[in-house]
Amino acid sequence: MTVADGALNPVSAIALVGALGVGAQWLAWRFQLPAIVLMLAAGLIVGPALHLFDPVRDIGPITGPMISLAVAVILFEGGLTLELRKLGDARGGVTRLVVFGAPLCWILSTLVLRYAAGLSWESATVFGGIMIVTGPTVIAPLLRQARLSRRPAQLLQWEAIVNDPIGALAAVLAFEIVLVRHTAVDAGSAATDIVLGIGFATLVGLAAGFLIARAFWRGWVPEYMKVPVLFTVLLVAFAASDAMLHESGLLAVTVMGLVIANADLPSYEELRRFKEHATILLVSGVFILLAASMDFAALGQLTWRAGLFVAAVVLVARPLTVLLSLAGSSIPRNERLLIATTGPRGVVLVAVAGLFGERLAAAGIGDAALIGPLAFVLVLATVVLHGFTLAPVARALGLAGAEVPGVLIVGGSRFATGLGEVLKKAEVPVLISDPNHARLIRARSAGLPTFYGDILSEAAEHQVELLSYRTVIAATDNDAYNTLVATDLGPEFGRDSTYQIAREKADKQRHALPTQLGGRRFGGGRSFAAFDAMLTEGWRFRMTQLTSEYSHADWRAKWPEAVLLAELRRKGSLKLLRGDEEKAPAEGSRIVFLIPPGADAQPGSSVPMPPED
């Protein structure tokens, strides 16, 4: 696995990066911890702490280009999420954070670097431009973990992605100004290079995006080649722009992604999901490489001013930038406060800061060597801070999903209403959706929240906070629609949390569907018609707590004819059960079941529910 001098060979090194990155993300999911923090910790441990892995030593000179290309793909995937029609009421806030926020952040960051960190005006101006970047590589994992409401999540995501190339180009502009002052570079030629570079990158991004959109619409590219063609065009666009003006490739790929996102391609969802998977791998790898490359000796150059610098950025520069940019807007106060206190920096900041720190040092700027260490400290501090505080702060401000994960039931039927009522009594948030207004009357009468419309529509994206729900149950009387809902929402909710009422004749070969379609079955394989007939006969929903004195076996002995539906675990997560053949629900959990007509509930053992009309 290793070579003679103790270094890893490139294949083993890359495998280690993948294992650490994906492993950290899995552990974060498993134990509900910030993924970014675990990735940075893993990189620091195997890198500067134990010296088991050194990217430059073990992978070689391609480490830098690998990181650059990975960042380009990450930004492009971010651009693919920027659909203008989905902005809705967040459009004004995004415009302000980009148009006013970017230059304001540059000014305030420069002042903080000059007076808190003690850098020269040259270094502070260049680094201040880079600090416009708020970390698109960090925002996505944080939003996934914190389950923010739609609008603040959109504002943070759009700001991070759009301002990312702006920050890099601001650093280029400031660097060229420094070169004009300290070298023989002509101001006119420097300005021309910047203008031409930005213009060229924009045109390349637009051309690449329109080319892909037209080729896909016209069928010039077969389905199996769409992703390879997309990747190739992306890399060509990035390389061509970067050759014209360094760091302008970030602008080109962001523009390219934005064009494709708004081209309404028929295969857009497949492309976006594939890019999301690639981005998870790339974010994991980049953060491991970043942390493992850190030199503790370089950090030793920092003084107490580094702590003052981080505090000033988090407590002064970021809040002022957001609050001044959004002053007078329609964004509610709590959303402004959340955005103002959320400004994590990511790998783009460290990569670009390290590059320009070296260039400034070569130009004779003495304190430029501090830019890289300061950038790493800022990233480390903000990632740890926001990784642990974003979710609780968002909940305190009423801008995140409830502590108890909610359940989305698609279909306004007696079954959906009965299940919703029993879950509501257990204090589980429930939403019932149906495109037929009349079918929601029963749910409204029971006091259950409802959404009138198609849950797959754009209206639902704007009006339903899907992040507040962790389980979806497709339970309409239309088997094809249930399959469509479960298949479409499965990647978002997770296949293990997406359920579908059993289809009629699903056991017949000519009616069977591939296992990739639809959701998980429950209730002993009963169909909608079967459940509806049972409720018509007088079957009723019940919930009871399992304890050491009242086990699952005791429950079954008491209710031999009951139909077991679901297990509500201690932390509030809901698991729908196929039937008694599954593993018995754990002690301490609550179970939801149906009892036949005429059965009497034993006092204290279950929560009685009124029969449905």
C-alpha cells in the first residue's frame, strides 16, 4: 500500500481521501453531527497531526489542478440549482445580497483585515475581495443538516453561489491594482486584461450553456452520453476561461450552470441528481485535501490578532453586510438575523487566498504570507461555529423544521385523516395534500393542516416547507399517481422514508413494476380499496406505548386481529411496517394500528380515537 519512504502511492492516497470524506459524511448523518466539521477533523488528523498523508507528497503536483477542477464542478452544480422561476419572494433579497452585499463585504472585510488582523492595505484589499465568498461548498451540507425554511435557505444558497466567482474576480482586480503600484505593469493593459477576461468568461459560459441546452433539446446527444458530454464541455469552458484570466473560469462555469438550469430541459432532473452525487464526493475530497495540506508551522506565524480578526468578521463585518444590504426590504426580521449570523467560508476561500498570497509575496508584499493561514483559521472557525449553531439558532428564530420530524400524507381520504389524527395526538407534525378540494374537507374538519394542490407542482415548492417533513406517504386512490409521487420525492426524502399504499394487482406479473419505482409498502400489503373498506366497516386507528410491562407480544395477545401499521420511535421518527413479519417494535416506542369494529380499548393502554364517518 505504501512506497519505500513511507509515503502512500497515488492510488492508495486517493482511495484514502475518498474513504475519509465519504466516511465522515456517513458518520455525520448517523450521529446527527456537522459533516464539514468531521471532514476537516479527519483531514487534520491524517495530515499535519499524524503525518500519514500529505497531498503534495503522496499525490504530487496534480493536487492543485484537482482541487481547481473539483471547485469548478461544485460551482457548476450550484449554478444548476439557480432556477429563476423558483426564486419567488426571495428574488429581491438575493439581488440585494449580490448587488449591494458583495461590494459592501469587500469594503468591510478590507477594514477588518487592516485594523484587526494588522495586514497592509495591499494584502487587506486583495484578501478582502476574496472574503466576498461565503462558501458554496459549505452551505449545501449545512442546509441539509439544519433543514431551514425555504426562503432563508434560498438566500444563503444563491448568495454563496453567485458571489463565489465575484469574490475571485474582485481579488483579481485588487491584485492587478497592487501590481500596477509595485511593478512596471501598465494600468491600461491591466484593466484591459481584466475586462477582456471577465467578458470572455461570461461569453464562454453563455455559449456553453446554450450549446448544451440546444443539443439536448434537439436530440443531438443520446441519453447515455449526456452526462459525459456535459462534463467535457464544463471542463473545456473552465480551462478556456482560466487561460484567458486566472480565476475567471469560476464565472464561466457558474454562468453555464445558470443557463442550463433555466433552459427547462426534459432530462434536467436526472442531470441535477447525478451532479449532486458527484458534488458530495468532490466536497468530501476537497475538504480532506485542504485540511491534510495545512502546515501547522504556517499557523505559528499568527498572533492574537488572528482571533480578533475572526471575531470581527463573525460579529461585525458579516452582520453589517447583510443588515445594510437588506435594510428596507420585505425580508422578515428573523430571516435577516439568521442570514446575518450565518457566513461560513469554504475551500474556495482557502484555495484562492493561498494562490494570491503567494503572488503578493512574489511581488514584494511582506505580510502576504499571512493570508493563507488567516484564511484557514477563518474557514475552520466559521465551519465549526455554524456547523453546531445554525440548526438551533434557526429553530429558535422559527425558521427550521420542528424537533419532531413531520409526516407528509398525499391523499385526502378517510385513511389519511385517521392516520393524521392519531399522529397529531402524538404531537407529530402532519400535512395532508390533495389536488381535489372536496377530499380535504374531512381533514380540515379534524383540524389537520392541508395543502390544496398537486404536491409535485411548483406551487407546492413555494408554499410547502418540505424540509419540515421527513416521511412521505403516498396514499391516494390512484395507484399510478402514488407511484409517481413516491418515485419523484424518494431522492429528496430518502427511499427509507418514502412509503406508498400497495397497488391493486401488484402481485400479478403483468401489473408488477420495477423495484426502482414507487415507495416502500406497509400495512400487510393492503391496497387503498382494502383500507377504505375496513374503515367503512368500522375499523378504528389506535396508538399505544410499548413498555417493559407491556411488550409487543402482550399487545398482540390483546389485539390478535389488529393490523399493525407503524412504529413511532422515541425521537419522533415514523417507520411504517409491512406487517407482523418485521422485527418487533422496540420497547419505549409507540405503535399505530387498526382494530376491528366492536373491539373495546382497555383503559390506559391505548389512545381511543372516534370512528370515521
